[in-house]
Amino acid sequence: MRGRALGRGRLVRETNKLGQAVYFADWRGADGTRHRQVMCSDRRVAERMLADLVRDRDLQLAGLKTEEAAPCALAELKDLYLKDLETRVSAKHCANARRRIARILNEVSISIAQDLTPARILEWRRARLGEGVANRTANMDVSTLTSMLIWAVRMEIIQFNPIASVKPLPQGKAHQRRNRRAMTEAEVARFLEAADEDDRRESARWAAATTIAHGTKGRAYANQERIQRIPQRPMWEAFLLTGARWSELTRTAWGDLDEERATLTLRAEHTKSGNLRVIPLQRDLASLLANVRTLQKDVLRSDISDAGRIFLTPEGMQWPRLTRNAMRIFERILTAAGIVKMNSQKETLDIHALRHTFASRLARAGVGLIQAQKLLGHSDPKLTAQIYTHLDAEDLRDAIERVPRSEPPKPRIDGAKLALVKGGYRVANPKSLSLLERARRFELPTFSLGKALLGTRGNHLSRYGG
């Protein structure tokens, strides 16, 4: 290209459609054509990527062959990345990254980083969607792999991210695989009542109360020692009154409960955000949990230390992080309470929906968004707003009733003035009405103003259906 120099290009920081800040490279190629390409969200990595593009262009102009990086094995790159990640994030975060990267690398059947292509990743993502996963799940998988490749560029292991051009899928509510809903106040009351009844029924079954009462298996059977069941109603009520996640609430220990101050501490190592959170409790709930500790002592026949878990399984064991047993109890209570698990809008109820219910109850009580954000432990108020809107028509009726009612406009009759009286309107100047009647040639009984009244002397309009 003659005349004007091609330059070194420049980086422009902009916000993409997902609201993320990313860097775009703006430079001219060997033929002078202007190019614009998305780089990444890290400025240092974006600068290196732009420098590589300009260098390749200059080598092409000089007639030199661009040097190629040595092949990089994805398995080795994964190990290096995860070792570094372990020093910077929680064990749970690292385990999730290891699982997602391993899934992709096993299924794309590519062993060299430079051989990865956007087309191959898009093909794999389509297959994942075909398995029934949500857009968000597929995005998280690809995002984890992208993070590893960006890290490799930053560490100068590879020259560029080969899948930088892969765009994420939309993640709006229309694309969610599972839409949760919040319970209404009536459903909350029925749910807790059914939870009480479930505890009584299951405790009686564990104690073989019916069989012993009928005496069908004899005295020896009746005298057998049986395990007493731990009631689960306190746990369900705690979910509804704290908004805690499953992994947060079920890992709380007795040392985290301050009965005097009525607070429950969710420790940083158990929260999703990695931040400590102190939840104020209603006094009734704090007293209920204190009674649970006494019950556990009687059932387990041992002293309960501050390190012991507050919420235990019906058998008196610690709840595991992943289990279907809690969901079976939850669904059984829903059925007993007459609450449908999935409504006509395909919105479902599960244990995490109790957190959505807590947020909606805060909204019904008029609690502000910032307060709700702190109680729910969200890092961004936008996350709170997404689940702070589970309000049905009846919840919104009070807001509508508070809107001032506007006074209906007075009806007008050409040539006649109307005065507002109890129950309707009367004609203030009957003579004008008479002139109007003669001009339009209609009789008084056929003339209607809906809720008008007729006076005894004919000076008022009669009430007709009109």
C-alpha cells in the first residue's frame, strides 16, 4: 500500500449485547482494508492479540513466513490451568471447572489446542442442547473452556484463543429450561401445615404405632427398640424465612445460631458468593431451632456440640450436598397440601423455589431491593430483581387500589347546563332543555343520562337504562 502508513491499530472498549465490557481491535490489513474484530475482556490479552495480528501483517508485507507456535496438548494445558486455578478460587469452583473442561475435551475428540475451531465447538454445543440442557448450562461449559484458553494466551503458552469468535447463546426467561415460581401466602400456610402432618404421620409409621395398637405381631415386636424420627418441618420453615440455598442452610452448625440475638450466620466457605452472611431470624424461628437442639440430644442420646449440624435427615445424619431424598419429602408434602408442582405456565416448584418464595414475600411486605439483595446474598441487584418479581395478580391488586380514582366527566347537553346531585345529574335550566327537545323532536322519556334523577315538578331528568 502506498502513501499513508498502516499503523499499529488500536483497541476500543465497548459493551456487548450481554452487557459485558469487551475490547475490539481496529487495524488495517496488508491490502489497506480496515478490520474490526472482537478480542476479549482482558486488556493485556487484547493488546497481545492485536500485536500478533499487526506482526503477521508486517511479515506478510515483508514476504516472510509467519512463525508458528509449537503444538500445545489440551490435556497438559488443562492440568496447568487447574493447578493455577486452585490457588485463586474455591474448591467447588475448581471442581466445576475440571468437570466442564473434561466433558468438552472428551467429546470434541481434539487433543491439540491449535486444532480447536469455532465450528467444532458450535457442533458440540448443538449436541449438548439436543440432550435437553438449558442455554445457560451450555454457555457455562463453553465459557469455562474459553477462560482456560485466555489464561493460556496470557501465560504465552499459545498465541491466540482459537474459539474467541464463539458467541454465547441468549439466556432470557424464554430460553430457560426450568422456570421456578413462588408460592402464594395461602400455599405457604398449607405447605407448613402439611409438613407438620407429614412429621406426625411418618413418626407414627417409624414407631409402628398402628401395628402395635392392633397387636397383630405380639408383645415382642411391640417392645423392640426403634429409631425416633427427626422432624423436618423446622428445616422447611427455615428455608421460607431465611431465603438460604440448600448448600448454605443444611451446612449450618449450632455454633452459627445466636439464639439471644436471633441471628443465623452463613459461613463464607458455604455461601455461593464466598462471603459471610448474617441472617436475622424471627424470634419464633430462633426458639423453634433451640427446641430442635434439645430434641436431637434426646434422639441421638448424646450431647450436641456447636460443630454439629442444625438440620439433619430424618435418620439423624448430615444432609449430603446432592440428594434426592429431600426432594421426595418435599414432593410428598406438596401432594398432601394440594399444591401442584408445575402450573399451567410450566412454572415449577422445587426446594430452591422456597428461596424465590422468600424473595417474593419480602416484595409483598414492601422490603426494598437493596435490603433483599443483602438478605439473599446476591453480588448484583440485577440478580435479586430477576427473582423479586414473582408477584401474581392478587399481589398487585393492592397497588392498583392505591391509585387515586379520577372523577368521571360531567355529561353535557347542548344548550342545557347540568348540576351534580345525589344519585346523578339534574338540568339547571329546564327551559333550555325544552328548546332542545323541540329542536330534536324527541320526548322526555326517550332521553337518558344513565344515573340522572327526575324531580317532582319535571325539572329533573328521569333515571333510564339508556
